[in-house]
Amino acid sequence: MQQLTDGQLEYEDGTPATESQMAKDVTCFLTWAAEPFQDERKRAGFKWLTAMALMWAITGYHKRLKWNTLKTRRIEYRS
């Protein structure tokens, strides 16, 4: 027996109530019900990755600034 049929409910914004739309809505709800804090975790992860990329850029710049004199120095050996 089919649980979802076209036109079973009305959406306030006028979205057509097709089987695929209602199945998508049910799927999105079940995903949210399984992990309600997923959006917050993704946002926190993005902030963490942004901070790490910024620190990596600053560290790389500092390394090049400080070690540039040692890398370009010419060493001469006298016999």
C-alpha cells in the first residue's frame, strides 16, 4: 500500500504536493531528528578550518620572513 499520494496536503507557499516533494520533506525531517545539532557542528567546523588556514598563512609568512636571510646566505670555505 502506498503511503504518499499526490495532493495529500497543501503547502502554504504554493509548492505542489507531489510524492517526491513529500518524500523529500519526510527525509529532511528524519535527518534533522537523527542529528539536530549537525548545522551547528558544520558551522563550528568551518570556523575552525578558517582559523587554522589563517594560522597556517601567518606561520608560513613568519617562517619565510625569519629564515630568508639564512637561506640566501652564501657560505664560503677557505682552505
